[in-house]
Amino acid sequence: MDKQVAVSKKRFRAFIKEGSKYFLLVACVLVALGFGLAQPRFFSMKNIFDIIRSSAVLGITATALVFVMTNGELDFAAGSQLSLGAVMLGFLMDKPFFTGLYPVAMIGVLLVMACIGYINYFLAIRVGIPSFVATLGTGSIMTGISKYLTSGGFFHSSRWPSSFTFLGQSFVFGIIPFPVVVLAVVATFATLFMERTRRGKYFYAVGSNPMAAAHVGINVKRTKMLGFIMCATLCGFAGVLQSSTINSTSATLGAETLMGAMSSMMLGATFLKPGVFNTLGAVVGALLLAIIQNGLIMIGATFYARDIVQGAILILAVGIIALIRKGFTISIM
């Protein structure tokens, strides 16, 4: 009898462990159903695409953070990098020289963002400043530069070409918002890179145990450098997409994005690979936050509800990750 009970408990733990891989996806469905029951218009096709479109910038930023976090580092400049990418592109496109050269200006902005990623790497890894301190510092500098370029407010120019809003406002087949396609492409690329390439697997190895990774021949510094560069570049691209969507730029575009992206990334570590940061999970986490934000608006929730819910979700996500790594054992003392 005792043996049967022990076997039953073992099977139950295995079931819980396996089921926890899909907790995030189940949460998306349940939360969506809840809002759908409260407001039937929630499940309209237009609103569903609006939810996915609104999750694009957040999902891309969360994916960018995964590149750094899997390396065992932090990048608190993600929001500032998003803002600066948007502001720089708007500033360049306002100049007559760049008229008709939107792709060139975008490439130039992404190259600058890659250089910023290298600076973050240099300060954190080469100089030895803790990455969260280094990126807080560079983030503050970038916010100051963005405020200077926009005079501290929102910036829009009549000289911007129609291509400026292509990424954020166009549709595929007249139905699917283009940001949805962009998110799908970025998520696919990031997932394939992290899960199918040798360099991507190096990220996990370095983040797990940098000394062991170095002993087996992995260039730890180069791997971390690539993580910082990819993060900054992708955050800059998220800023470009954001400014294209709203047809304006501002130094505060990324102010609230960092918290949401961190929450999405943490939530993502409960999906498919419990306890491990992963790009696909980060995108699903961003989708959950977008569902909640959209649902709160549709049911007429108070303006401060989003901040409360987002903070609670971040705590919940980190708590779940901690429990997963502890094997779901907890004590109050």
C-alpha cells in the first residue's frame, strides 16, 4: 500500500513538473476567456490582432533581454535604448539629406545601437563594473541625449516620408498588422539562434557556469559581448517599430517598457524550459501582458490597475521560477 502511495506521489510530481511547462500558455487562454466573458467584444478579430500588435514591441524588447540574461548579465538600459533608437531615426529623417533614404537611416541607427551594446559590454566585462550599474549609467546618459534631441517632449516632423510608418501601420493582405509579422520573424530568428546554433548554446553555457564554459574552450568574453550587442540592437529596432506605430518619437517611449519586458522575460522562464530564460517564452509572456492590458481597458478598469497588476505579475513570475528551481518546496521559516 505504501509503495502504491509512493508511486502515485511520484507520478503526481512528474505530472506537475510536465504541466508547469505550459502554465504560461494556459494562463493566456484562461485570462482571455475571463475578459471575453466580461466583455464579448474582447474576442473580435480586430481586437485580437490589436492585442498581438501591442505585444510586438514588448515581445521584441523581452527577447533582446534574453540574450543578456542567458549570459548571466543584466541590461537595465533596454528602455533607454528603445527610446534612443526611435529618437535617432526621427531626428535623421527630419534632415533633408536623408530624404528617401529611410533604409539607410535605419541601418545607421542600428549600427549606433550595436556600438552602445559594445560600450555596455566594455564597461561591465572589461572594466569590471557590475552590469546593472553600468547599464543604469549608460541608460541615464541615453535618456539625456534623447531629451536633448526632442527638447524633452514628443517629436513629429512633416518631412518624414510615408515609409516611416510602414513597419508599424501597414497590413499584410489588408488584415494582419505588419508588427505581428515582424514579431513572428524576430521570435523565429531568436529561437533558432538560441536553440539550434552552437553560438546560442554557448549563451546558456556561459550563463550557467562561465568558468566551466571557459575550460571547455568557449570564449566567455566574446559570448557576453555578442549578447550585449544583440540586446542593444534589438532594443533599438523595437524603438523604430514603436515610433513607426505612433508616428512620433519621444525620450519617454521606453520608460515603461523595461518593467514590462522584464516581467515578460521572467514569465517566459516558466514556459517549455522551466527555470531557464528563453526567447519563445518571452514572447508568450509579452502576449499575456498585452492581453491583460487590453482586457483592463475594455472592462473600464482604473488607470492605476495596470501598474498594480504588472508589479504583481513580476513578483509571481520570479516566485514561480524560484519554486521551480527549488523543486516546489517552500517553508515559512
